[in-house]
Amino acid sequence: MVKIGVLGLQGAIPEHIRSVQTTGVEGIIIKRKEQLDEIDGLILPGGESTTMRRLIDKYDFFDALVTFGNRGKPIFGTCAGLILLANQIIGQDHAHLSLMDMKVERNAFGRQRESFEAELEIKNVAEDFEAIFIRAPSIESVGPDVEVLATYHDKIVAARQGHYLCSAFHPELTDDHRLTEYFVKMVKS
Ligand code: GLN
């Protein structure tokens, strides 16, 4: 059976596990880098990207995560996870995993709108996806190999680059599991 891990250092972990299980595959919380060898794909959950980065370093995950991606294993970053995947972060000198060629802006929707819901069209996934944004980032620009999957008010909020997928919103917080299912299909193929 296909096994999908959820990086279990911080953030919306059980919600992703539940969403993965709903699609009929196994969901595993990843707390040690050695566990990466047991899984076929990985979700980087939402949370707080700087905190998550600190924990990635503390538990010696950094190189193992980059290697996992470089070996062609699919990774899906949501919200803070999207920030971890980007190779440029506006206002910061250093990015994190730098696995996707895109420039991201943290907290892109302003303080007045800490969290909100919006119906999105997501290419190849859904025409009416109810997306929950929580202190969400946006993707300001993407490189030539990145496919834009969804926009909201002219900001890019979902994208794919080969075996990497990301969303600025939280697909695990509703009962609509179509984006998780799309990732599961990427892992299976
Ligand atoms: N604003 C957070 C960050 O910069 C992301 C928020 C989220 O993951 N819900 O990491």
C-alpha cells in the first residue's frame, strides 16, 4: 500500500493524516529522518515556517528532506510548507529547502484578514474548491518549470513543479479531499 508521511515536527499534523487516510492510503507521522525511507510521498504541513525550520535543523532533517526531493519523491507543502519549499522568500536573505523555483511572500493577505475562506478553481483538481487561508503566504512569481494551478485576486495560491506541489491554503481542514487526492495520484504515478 502507498504510504504518505506528514512531517510531524509542528503544525496541522493529524488533520493531514485524516485527509490522507480518507483517500485510501496509509498516513504516517514522520518524527525521525530515518522514517523517510519508509514512505512514498511527504506532506509539509501548515504551521509557522520559521519554527518549523528551527525544528528541522534541531532534529537534523534538512539534508534528508532535500535528498528525499532530489530522489524524485513527491512533496506537498501547504501554507508554511509552501514557504519551506520556495527558493526565494521576500524580505529574507535565506530560503529553506529551495526545492521549488518560486518567490513567496509570507502573510500576503494582510493582518486584517488573518483567516478567510474563498472558493477557488484549481486546475485539474476542482472548479469549486472551498479553500481556508490562515495567515497565508502567496506566490509572487514562478520560474519557467512551475505550473500555476490556482490564483486568488491575482495572487498565485497553488502550483506544481514536477513532483512538487504546494498550496497557500489548508486543504486538510475541510471534508473536500480532492487536492490531497491529486497529490496521492502524483505519488502513485
Ligand atoms: N504565516 C505562517 C508562516 O509564515 C504560515 C501560516 C500557516 O501555515 N497557516 O510560516
